[in-house]
Amino acid sequence: MSARPEYEQRHRPSLQRNELQRNDLLAMQTLAPLSLTYLPWSASAMRPSGVVAVLNEIMVNRRRSVVELGGGVSTFYIGRLLRQRGGHLWTVEHDERWAELLGQELAREGLGDVVTVVHAPLTPVESRWPDEESTWYEQRRLAEMTTGRAVDLLVVDGPPAYRAANAHARHPAGPFFAALFAEDFAVVLDDIDREGEQDIMRCWEEELGVTFEHRLTNGRIGIGRPGPAFTV
């Protein structure tokens, strides 16, 4: 009997990976009603089970004013759901060519009135981690983006933060949007299997007054909220 915990500890990474893969397969079935066309799902995209968790947050907690940092496959699924339920998505992209392509494909699908793609190049910012390079989206463009509307869901999947030199590149999103959040809001952070994102969640819990729900085997996302909310 005592060997079981030891086995699980030794094999935890592979067990988590297997559970994550199972959850992704189930998520693809859940996403079927919104899977209208082929989408190029790359390794850098949010995992299917993460997308389902974001859509559940929108549906169950009635999120209608959504900002997404880093666009891709998730942009289409969020846009499709908001077209049905009401609301608007602002997707921020630092890469001008990718932003243009996203805008074209969203318009082709008739989502142009539901999703606004904002090109905001990366510019130097002061870092809480002085040994790292620190660039973030041009803040003037973001400040103009949602003027007059409080943000009730922030999805953070950018800018890229896979190198040690910019492991905390996504941290500025918390302080920047702190004053723009609705009274009831949620913030989603992708890639929480990485140490940088784990540091960021701890910082945001203090800076934003939220508590993160960690989903390492369900999309590898963290969902932070300031108070009680429905969870699925």
C-alpha cells in the first residue's frame, strides 16, 4: 500500500501529461458545436482543454467584455461564443503580419463586429526582475482600446515568454489592467507549468487581490478571481 504514493510522485510528470491529453481529447468533443471551420492548432496555441475552461468562464459567469493578449485559435472560439451570447473581444497582437491575418480570417467568418484585433508592438518597460529583458505591448494603444467599457475577463497568452531572458514578460498585464477591471472579473494565465508564470500568479494574487485556481492537467491555465464565482 505504501508504494502507491512513491510511484505517483516518481511518475507524476507522465501521469499529468496523460491526464492532460485525455482532457484535450474530451475538450475537442465539447468544442465541436463551435468548430465551424478548420483552424491551424499549433504547439504555441492554448490547449483545447484551456479553451474550454475560458469558454466556461464566459458562459457561466456571464463575461461580456473580454481582452485577449496573444491571438490565435482561442480567438475564433471566444468570438464564436460571444456572437451567440453577446459581448465583444479585443485581441492584442504584437506581430503586425499575424494581426493582419487574424483580422482577415475573422472578417471572412463574419466575426468582424464581435472581435477587434489590435496591433500593439512590444516596447521596453521597467521590469520587476532586473536581470531580464522586459518589453510589453504599447500601452497607449491598449489604453484607447476599451475606452468606456470595463474589462470582466482578461486572457493572457502573450507576449511570448518561453526564454529565460523574458520568463516574466507577461507580468505587466496585471498592473496595467488593474484599474480597468469590472467589479466582478477574472484573469486567465496560460502556460502555468512554467516557473515564470507561477511567479506571476503569486504576484497578481497580491497586486490584484485575486485567488488563482490552478489547472495543470486541464489546459495548463490558471484562473484568478477576486471573489466567489461559478466554476466548471
